[in-house]
Amino acid sequence: MSYAYRFDRGHTDDLLSFLAAGPSPYHAVAAAAERLEKAGFRQVEETDAWDGRAGGMYVLRGGAIVAWYVPEGASPATPYRIVGAHTDSPNLRVKPIPDTGAHGWRQIAVEIYGGPLLNTWLDRDLGLAGRLSLRDGGERLVNIDRPLLRVPQLAIHLDRSVNTEGLKLDRQRHMTPIWGLGDTREGDLLRFLAEECGVHAADITGWDLMTHSVEPPAYLGRDGELVAGPRMDNLLSVHAGTAALAAVASRTDRTTPLPYIPVLAAFDHEENGSQSDTGAEGPLLGNVLERSVFARGGSYEDRARSLAGTVCLSSDTGHAVHPNYADRHEPGHHPVPNGGPILKVNVNQRYATDGRGRSVFAAACERAGVPWQSFVSNNAVPCGTTIGPITAARHGITTVDIGVAILSMHSARELCGADDPHLLATALASFLEG
């Protein structure tokens, strides 16, 4: 019998649409929810009482989504299989007093979010997206997906050493985008956004707005074997996790009951430490898992038993070997594009993977017929971290760090192999089904 979940390039095609539809975490979770709704999932509100019936459910909170599928006959102590990811990416975000400018230029004041490669935001046509909070308590998503802003680089004639000594950018002085000519007027941006959204400017009382490149994602390379696009770190994993969960929940030819409750947990604010009510260090995931146990008539003992048998795959992008900087990588571990998902290991617990977790991941890939690779950092080049160690420590569950190998991580536009997104989704579906 062939494996039930075999994603292909059609999945990567859909990834391009997902990246384009997700210029902010709020748009990304809306796009994920739309796909889950089509698979039969229903939204539940955190303020409502939950019931214990079977089926697919999801919770939205800001830029985070937690979705899960309770199979028929699941007991209160049934363990979870969790795919963890994050919805945010490094970028430029609008300050509380946005209207600024100098010398006849109208500009927008921005704050640096996360750790972007600042030079990749220069001389790039930028849109503006996010959410507006309204006086009546409602919210409105906004996406100006056309050339609106630009951070102009200084001409080489005024910076003769830029090609020999490198580009030096001051985060405060050099990263303010322009958006027009003339005198700066307070309230300009809000009036513009109000007109775009069909609301009154006086009704906008808060906002969470960020820039994005308006260049669409695309296949790249002689044979189209690569994908270039924005926010792959980490919407690539959010998209793969959403597709995998929807596939597992929609399967109708299963001959034995699911032994686990499959879950997707996509958090916000990973790029700045995960410490928020929608971040991995917040209570969102724990609350959802616990309430699901109690809704099915479970006790604290059932909750403890359930979490003891739970495993999480923390799926985030990692580093493919860079052909121009191979010396920065660990010599024995060179992940390549289209080589399959990577298993990320760091003995100092920047990644949560251990031997037991490696076995779970390897079994899922073997069952799915998906190749996989190992990643470990060069000892002289410390690695970053993910939601993996946070999830393991906060909830006491076995956690494995995995992902897709990419180039240009934290650039305004990143690069991956065109086959790796669907290989990841196939492996995640195998893991979720157990």
C-alpha cells in the first residue's frame, strides 16, 4: 500500500500563494485558518465553553493559531503530536508616532523588529500591512501590497569606501523609508490607511503595522529547482504544518483509529524571544492542550499522562551550506537544497533534539519515504535558537528541532529548494499520524 500523504510541486505552488497572502503574522494565521476551514475545522473562541466532541478546531489569538483534530474515540489521556512553528519574520515596523521627514522628504518612522539583514531592505519597493484596532473594539486587517515605501541607499559617489570597507548602517538614522515629497503633517499615515480601509481616521485607536517587499515569490534557476520569496522563515513551516494537519484530519480510508491528537501551534514573536501572550513562552499552547483534556472529561492526572506521551516537532528554517562561505559551516554537515528536511542538533540546547527525538523524526521520514539531513553548527560560529527549547522546558514534552535548509536567512527575500516544502509537509503528515 502506498503512503497516504504524498505532497508534490502543487504544494510548493500553494506555498507561493501563502507567502504572498501573509505579509504579516495576522494575515498568515488568517490564510492558515481559511485552509483549515476548507478541511472541516471550526473556530472556537477562548471565551466560550468548550465541548469534548470529535473533529477539527482552531483558536486564533493575534498573530498566533493553535489547531487540533480530536479523532473519534480519543480518551482524555490521549497524547498529542504537535507541529510547532512561528508566524513572524524580521522587518521594519511602524512607530507610535509614524509621520516624520526632513529636507522636503516625507517619511515613516520605523522600529527594527527582530534581526533582519538590514541591507536587504534598501532600494526595495515596500508595501505596508498589519492590523488596525478600532474605537468600537473591532480590528481590521490592512495590506497595501503595492510600491509605497522605499529605504534609499546612499550613492557610491558619497560613500566611496562602501565596496572595500563594507556597508555601515545606523539603525536609527539610515533605515527610515520615504513615501513622498513635501512637508510632514501629523496624521498623514492614519488618514491614508483609513481611506484605504474605508473607515474614519478618528476611529483608528491602535495599530500593528509592518513593511514587506511587494516583489512576489517565484521559482528560480535554470530548471526552476529553487524558490525565492519573503518570510520563508518561517511561513514555509506554518504552511507545511497546516497542509499536513488538514490532510491527516481529512483522511477517510483509515483502518485503525489515530493514536494521537494532531496539533499545529504557530506562534508570534519568535524573532524577538517568544515572550508574549502569543509567543511560545506564553500560556497559549498549554491552555489549549489542557482545556481539550478537560473538555473530554479528563482530570489533572489525564493531563499529565497525555503530556508525558506527547512529542513536538519544532519546524523552523535552518542553514543550507553556502557555496561562497562554506568555511562558516560545520565541515561534516552540509545540508543542501532539495535534500529533504533537516534535523537540527545542538548539545547546548539551543535546539531541543536528543537521541529519542531523532528516532521519532527518522521513523516519520522513513515511513513517508522522505530523505532527511543533519545540521549542526560550526563550533566557532554559534547557532541561533527556536521555539523548540522553550516548548520542551515550558510543557515538559519531548521536542525535536527540524526544518528546511535555506539561504539568505533573515533577508527580505530568502531562497530554498523547490522540493523541500512538499518533502517537509509529507514528513509532518507522517509524524502527526504516528
